[in-house]
Amino acid sequence: MKLHSYAKRTLGSCDIAEAVRLPPDEDLNEWLAMHIVDFYNEITLLYQIVAEHDTEEKFPVMGAGKNKY
């Protein structure tokens, strides 16, 4: 996929504007969809890593400071 290879090339470039700029002659909806799917996959991976170690037995209450969730 051409869009995915373009996104990989800009990954880690330290230029956020370039990393999210719509490539010429590409469809905005496809560009957004690709980034949404990539974001979802990364968040899912992060959740799976945390969920494996952060069990209800170890941490019965999820919170940050005085806030409890």
C-alpha cells in the first residue's frame, strides 16, 4: 500500500507537520482511515501489555492521586 509506506517513511522524522501531511494525489478519507486503524492497533497493543500486568487482584481500584475510576 502506497499510503502505508509513505507513513512509515515519515515515522520518527521529528517533523510532525510532515508526518501528518496528506501526500499529493491521495484521498483524504483513505489517509485518515489508515491513521485511525494504525492508532487503534497501537492502543490495543498498549492495552494488552498493561492488562497483562495490571490485574484486579493487584490493583483493585484504578486511580490517579485522589481521583478514582
